[in-house]
Amino acid sequence: MIHQLTFLFIGGTEIVFVLLVVVLVFGADKLPEIARGLGKGIRQIKDATNDIKHEISNSAKENNIIDTDVTKNVKDELNKVKDDLEEFTGSLKRNK
């Protein structure tokens, strides 16, 4: 069975074709500048999302909407169960 590289439902040849078109349209000298701009944009979106998450969690804590002790205890218990399950299934997994 042959496994093909797929990314967002696009195959490897399509990715190569799109990259070739991008190089032809923008030129090889502009690609680093475009990539840098895209990276900065993605970073700004990430930072904005994290700020929103922090604001929501802080306002929830201030209004006692979320009991952080209870959620921390639940997360700890879930992690313990997960670790126990991984320890148990580790001996059952087969190497391919």
C-alpha cells in the first residue's frame, strides 16, 4: 500500500505545483519577505487569541464562575487515569 502525503486534502504534487506558481508570480527574492509577513500575522493572531483566553479566564475567576481548584483536581485525576491506561496498554501494543 502506498501512502501519499496529504495536507488539507491537497496531495504532494499539488503542493509542488502551487509552490512553483508562487515562485513564478512573486519571484524567489520576495518569498522570504512574504513568509516573514505571514509569520508575523499568524503570531499576532495567536497573541490576540491568548489575550482573549486570559481575559475570559480572569473575568470568570473574578466572578467565581469557574472553581479552579475543582477543575485542577479533575484534570489531575484524568491525567492519573490516562497514565494508568497508557501503562496498562503499553504491554499490549504490538510493534509494526
